[in-house]
Amino acid sequence: MDSMEPISLTKGMPGQPCPIAKTLDVIGTKWTFLIIRDLLIEGTMRFRDLQKSMAGISTKTLSLRLRELEEQGIIVRRVYAEVPPRVEYSLTEKGKCLESIFIELKRFGLTL
């Protein structure tokens, strides 16, 4: 589907996954949302920088969320053959498409 094609809200067909629910499955958790937000703002980030930007997230949780986002094609993980190893994360084009959603969520949040 072309991203510029007009879309209206509909209930959909029974038995078919709801596109809105599928999106919320990707961005709906606290940490995942913050990871995407930080990558939208900062561009490319290293693991430790992501961890520092999210007070309270454990190393295990961050690793798991990054792996999930990578599997979903939202982020790309780049490993550099250096000592010590350097790993950077950035959004894919698919991930960058989430920016407009985040902006609208911020806009709504500012009205609360």
C-alpha cells in the first residue's frame, strides 16, 4: 500500500489483524517507545548511550527490545570490528516512518 494513499478508519473484517493494533504491538511498550523516540531525535546511538538516556531500564530489557525492533525491521544494528567492539543502532526507513505518529502523539499529549 502506498503511504500517501488516503486511508479512513474502519472496523475491518473479523479474523483479520487490525493495522492499528499491529502498530501498537510494535511501539506500545514503555521502553520500545522510548528507544524509537531517542533514535528519531538522535539518529544513531550506541547501546550505552541508549541505556543512559532511559533511567531504570535493565541491560537485559534493552537488549531484548533492541532485538525485537531489529527483527521487525524498525532498527538496524551495526557492529564494528574494533577493540573494544562498537555497536550502533539506527532506524531503518520503515522505522523513520514512525516519526509522524510520534509527532501526533506529542501534539495530543501537549493538550492534556
